[in-house]
Amino acid sequence: MDASLREEGIDLFLLLERGEPITLARQRLAAIAVDSAAGRAPRDHVLLACETIADLLPSPVRIDMHRWSTGGRIAITTCALADARPALF
């Protein structure tokens, strides 16, 4: 697996070895440079009507909603809320 990731240009970093303090792992993690050109990874199973609340929905729920919607079993629409915040279910 390491070789295939490296072939795609993905570097692997050791964060923690057995016996090391967790603070060392946090330091190593903080030292990894942020890629300012990177955007959000593409997400499967997010319907246009659910984009604003997708982060609030567990993945299995998004998958089922996508399958049911694209299969014609349900119709999902959006509605404006008075406080302009998504409601929690």
C-alpha cells in the first residue's frame, strides 16, 4: 500500500510510535504543511437539496437518501427556515 500511495505522490508521515507521548504526535501533526491549493474532497451521496445540511447527516443516512431519491422512491426539496439555520432532526 505504501508504494502505491507514493506512486500517486502521497507522502506518509509517522505520527506516533508505541511508547511515545501523545504530545509528540500532536507536534508532528502540527508540523505538516497545509496545502493551500487543496479544496474539499468530492463527496458521494450528497443530493443538491441536502448540501447545506450534509455535514449534519451521518453517511449511512446520506447514502440511503441518495439511493431512494435517485431511485424515485422519495422526493427531497428544501425550504427556507425563519432563523436561516438548518434544523436538527
